[in-house]
Amino acid sequence: MRGMCCFDLHSHSTASDGTLSPAELLVKARGAGVDVLALTDHDTLDGIAEARVAARQQGVGLIAGVEISVTWKAMTLHVLGLNVDPHNPALLAGLQTLRDTRDERAREIGRKLENRGIPGALEGADRLSQGKILSRTHFAHFLVESGRATSVREVFRHYLVKGKPGYVRGEWAPLEQALGWIRDAGGLPVIAHPARYRLTRTKLRTLLGEFSDCGGVGLEVVSGSHSRDETLHMAAVAREHKLFASCGSDYHGPEKPWVELGGLRRFPDGCIPIWQAEGWPAASAA
Ligand code: AMP
Ligand code: MN
Ligand code: MN
Ligand code: MN
């Protein structure tokens, strides 16, 4: 591929909590000038087959990916698996256990909201998820729809985060296990939006040590949810820990206009892009 190439390696479709179908997402990617897109839905690979077909039609390179929910030291972290084999049995079985956890958590969220005088939230969220992954985003959309709040952000703040009435802690995959599934499926593990976890320097160092020991190779330096300073900081961290740098918008659909597909800042100096890692498909390297 050409020297200048636009990569967006983190995005969501209706297979999880995005609002565009995989096919619509690929049309959007082409329009936005994205050359290589990774579809990375939460805990599922269900969108990949449709995305493949659409990517061919649009002339966009597709990286099959997934964003895995991980519990590490009682916190939830997100680990991307880039360029995974979407038919790998170990990965598919692992993701199924996370979806079971999600369904269990959703029932609990529904019960808690019901006890606080908000009936029908589980059914509402389930309807909005259209039988796909059930995420807090679907609860948020339902609560907006039923007039309990004016925006998804507000729902999270008042209902769905720690200490609020609809919060339920999920027990997700241990870090080592999630990385095992990704490696088994031939993928490259990347820590998603690392600045979002608000880790202390020491804790971040511990995390990245364990991550590397388990076969982790990348850090999402450029993210739709990183400020300029956070990007610079994570670039330095990636260099220090000898991790490849990744970039992704974390696009969920047009209703969050401040996050655009492909609209990403450049890597700060000294980053080694993930598409130069061993195991990246040759056809979509820069
Ligand atoms: P879940 O994996 O079901 O716990 O849902 C997590 C998803 O909720 C994230 O991937 C985001 O898309 C969304 N999310 C989390 N926090 C917020 C927030 N404060 N405002 C809006 N969306 C959020
Ligand atoms: Mn999401
Ligand atoms: Mn995430
Ligand atoms: Mn994401």
C-alpha cells in the first residue's frame, strides 16, 4: 500500500454498541478516507463476515478485530485483538463466556433499576441491542428514550457508573486469559485507550510488565478519547516499554460527533506503528 495511508484500528458496529451496521461502517470509512479499518466490537466477532464483504466492495482494507473486556486488579480494562482469525475456536469460546457474563450482568442491572422505580429497562435495552451484545450503552439509550435523562453521558453519570443505582461490577476475563485467546487466534494484543483508566505511574508500569509477559505487543497511543497531552505521554510510555503504537478513533456512530472515523492525530515522534509488527497482514501495511 502507499506510503501515506490512513489507519483507524478501533471501531464499533451494531454487532456490539455501535449504531451503524458493519456495511454502513465500511461505507463511512471509505467516505472518510480510511484505507485500513479494524472492526473491534466488544466481546464479539459477529460483525466481521458482513464487514469483509463490504470492505471488498468499498476498497477498504479490513482488519478483523475484537475489544475484549478484562478484569485486572478489580478494574475493567479493554484489550484489542487485532488481526485475529475470526473462526478460532479458543477465541470464540472465550468470547462466549464474556457474553454470558454480560447477560447475567444485564439482568442484575435491570433488577437494580426496577428497584429504583425504573421498570422495563432490561427489556428496553434488549430490544435496542437487537439480539446482539448487551452493553451499558443500550441501557443508556433506553433511559434517554424513556425520558429519564437527556443524553447518554448523563445516564452514565447518574445511573451506570460506580456508586450509582444501576451499576453492577462485571467479572470479565483475566488479562492472561484474554491475551491467550488473542495469541491463539494469531492476533496482536493492544491495550485500548490507556489514558482512560487513570492509572498511577506505578500501576501502569505493573500492567505493562504483565501485559508484555503475556505476549502483549501494542499500546493505543492515539485514541479518540485521548487529549494531546495524553497522546504524548502514552507515546513515551510505549517507547519505554518497547510496545508498538496503535491508533483508533473508537468510533461508535454519528451520534457522538466529536469522534470521527479516521479523524486521528499523527503519532508523536519515535513511535513504531503496529502495522510494522510481525504478524500484521502484508497487504495492509503502510
Ligand atoms: P459495557 O462494556 O457494557 O460496560 O459498556 C461500556 C461502553 O459504554 C463503552 O465501550 C462505551 O461505549 C460506553 N461508555 C462507557 N462510559 C461512558 C460514558 N461516561 N459516556 C458514554 N458512554 C460511555
Ligand atoms: Mn462501547
Ligand atoms: Mn473501550
Ligand atoms: Mn471501543
